[in-house]
Amino acid sequence: MQVAPNIFKAYDIRGIYPSDLNEDAAYMIGRAFVTFLNAEKVIVGHDMRLSGPSVFEAVTRGITDQGADVITIGLVSTDQYYFACSRLELPGMMVTASHNPKEYNGFKMVRRMPQLLSGDAGIQDLRQLVESEAFPQPARKGTITPQDFKAAFVESVLSLIDRPAIKPLKVVADTGNGTVGPILQEVYRHLPVTLIGMYLEPDGSLPNHGLDPLQPENRAELEQRVVEEGAAIGFAFDGDGDRFFAIDDRGRFIPGDFLTALMGRYLLKKHPGSKIIHDVRSSWAVPELVRAHGGIPLEERVGHAFMKSRMSNEGALFAGEVSGHYYFRDFNCADSGLIPSLILLEMLSTTDQKMSELLGELESTYFISGEINSTVSDQKASIEELAERYKDGEQKRLDGLSVIYPTWHFNVRPSNTEPLLRLNLEAKTLEEMEQRRDEVLAIIRK
């Protein structure tokens, strides 16, 4: 079958419905998934997208026609899906396009938690199977059985915090009409917090704003609401709930690496000497706070497939990415949006400091540019030009190019899907950060 090759991404399958990814493609991908993994049972869930039910029906039909049984878990967040795959030790397909606009759909695929299918390990194999239609004749047709993991999931995530320590804080949470609203309310029902919800109802028409809180326009209302309500903190989740973002009591967005540093430091109090993983874009705040509190910082490539694998291999306690993915050893190395929200509530309750006070020491020490994208005609040539220009700095090629000097450093990485370079830069003073940021951007954008 001819299928749009561009839907087979580095970490998942994703495309515009129905032009790039439709029911016919979903059916064949379901058959290919069973064939590639030789799977006997597959867990399938879906997010709130309007195309979700029909894509879900098509992929489950493909799975059962290829002879595997399906356990359906319905409309769930991606961390609920990871939990089900872990609990049953089965492969899975989550029908979602994460934070992409509403016209997209796709699949996040688990081989066996915490291993996922990725471009290097399985996704291109699926593409080849779909194109060749080289499916063996199944001995039987599979069955479909619904199963509900909601109560077990709620109990599991609440077990990861000291529930009696939580104080009656006021929280504003914006789930953006994605999948997180219902399970967020179930979890928070067990806590003494005042939850002010925004757009908690799953609605694939997205009547309020987009699904990616990294885009300032999608979190502006939340930032304003936190201040208006006098809340301790604000929480935002992406469409499928595997990414998490926070707004402090001043109504300011908290960078992902600062959250990683603060949560890492807090978790090290409970688990001294643990390994904590951060991505190559991260602020020096992460390794420096981790080391200062007896932990072992480890650097890894960007991307959840790399993070989960490294965590599993290293036995790391926790990992965080600038993009809002947070991974937990005690959640089978999976990323979750709900768990970091609970950890921050516990941290605020036990430290008796405002979020802005906890951030103050970082904001006065670490000056970060945030991720800046630039369109370039030749990614590789631009990176090599930067490598030559800054050859007197320490250089690493773990993921793109990282260059380190005593008072500043940067990482520049090519996008997997667009002709972009992504720059993250940090310096020890605001003046140097701005100067170096403009200097590096001038080379990239010339």
C-alpha cells in the first residue's frame, strides 16, 4: 500500500488526517505492528481528537485481522496508556498526535515498557511492512476486550508522593480540552487542594486554544488566571498529557530545565546519591544543583525514546527535558504530566516557600535564552560553520553541536522534521547571554 512516508517520524507516527493518515493507513499499520512484534495481545487507547474513534476502530480491526487480541482502554492520557502497558507487560498503540493541531492524528507505540518503537528501532520497519503488505496469514481473528485502569492509575501516582504532607494550596490547571481533565480531577479529588480548572472537558474541536503550552499564546490565559486567583501555582498539560508545564505565583512561565533542577534536588532528599538525567539543551542549573545535593547528573540526547532507554540502563531516579517531559523510575521510566504536578505540590507544601522564591536563586544565577528556531537551507553546513567559529571551546557531538566555555555555553540541533536549527544558549550574566545569543544567531541566520 502506498502511504505518505513523512508520517513515520523519529519517535512516533504522525500526520494530517485524512490526507496523510487515514483509516486505510491505520488498518495497515495495525497489521504491521502485530507482524513486526509477533504480538499476541495489544493495548490500544486514544486521545480526544475528532478523528480518534474512526482511526481507533481501523487500527484495532487491523490488529485483530492479523490474529492478535486487543485490550481497549478508551479515552485516556498517554501516561495512563503507559501505565496499562507496564501493568500488563504488553505492547501498545496510543492513537494520538500529542500537541499537534487538531487536524493531525497518529500513534505512539510501545514495544515493552519502557522500550518504545522509534525511527531507529521499529518505525521504519512498520513503513516497509505497510508498503510491501508482506503479512503472514493469521491462524485466527483476534478478540476485543475493554479494560479500565483508572482506579489503579490514580492509586499508583498518588503512592509516589507523601499525601499527608500536602497543604491546602490553591492551584489553577489548564488541560486545554485535551485528555488530562477527567483523570486530573480523579487524582486531585484525593488531595486537600483547591483546584480551579480551565478547559477540563476533552473536546477535539479545541474551542479555546492550541494543545502546546510551550507556545506563549496557549498559556497566556492561565498566566493571567494564576495571578487573579492568588494561586500558589498554575499547571498546563499538552494534548495527550505526557508533557507538563508550570506557571509560578507571579504568573510567569517556568523553564523546563529550572523545573528539572528543582524537582531533582527535591527528589534527592528522598533518594540520596541517585542518578538524574537531563537533555543536552539544559541549563547548568540541573547538573550543578544535582551535584551540590549529592546526586549524579547524566546528559542525554533529546527525545523520549533515548531518555527512557538511558534511564532503564542506568537505573536513574528521574529525568527531565527542556520540552516538558519528566520521567520517573518508579513509573517504569515513563513520562507523565500528572506526577510532576504532584511533586511540585509536595515541594511547595514541605518547603514553605513560594514558587517564585524557589526560582529566585536560579533566576539570579543562570541566564538562559530559551529555544530559538532559525530556518536554514543547509543544517549540516551551518553546524560546521559554528564548530569552526568556536573551535577554541570544548565541543561535544552527542546531539547536534554543544560548545562550552567557562562563562557560557550553547547547543544547536537540527530539527528532525523541518529545515530548522534549534539554539539553546546560557551565560552567567544576562548581558553576556544576550550578546552571545545575538552573535551565534547572526552566524546561523546570515
